[in-house]
Amino acid sequence: MFKDMFKRKELKCSACQRKIQYEEELVAFIKLPKERNLLVGPFDVCLAKSAQEVYCKACYKK
């Protein structure tokens, strides 16, 4: 249970599986978690762990 909790997950596009780079525009679909389940840390890591879908700008425009 705890070993997956600290594993760093990369932020990848749901369509093309390409890694999202820093300062790149993206679109993410995420449910707002309950207050006690909020993730704290770098934005890209929290987004990768909690978003249902993440798209790079090119894939979202298709």
C-alpha cells in the first residue's frame, strides 16, 4: 500500500502517451477531492496522480 504512495508518476498525455514538459499547455479533467484527500506537493505530480485524463494541446485540438 505505502510503496505506491511515494512512487513518482509522470504526467503523460492520455491520447499519445507523450510526457508533458514544463511550461507546456495542457488540458486536464479532474474531480475535486474531499478536503482530507487533497494531495500536497509539486503540481505536476499531484495532477498525474489525481487527474482522470490529461491531454497535450495538440491532442486536445483534434
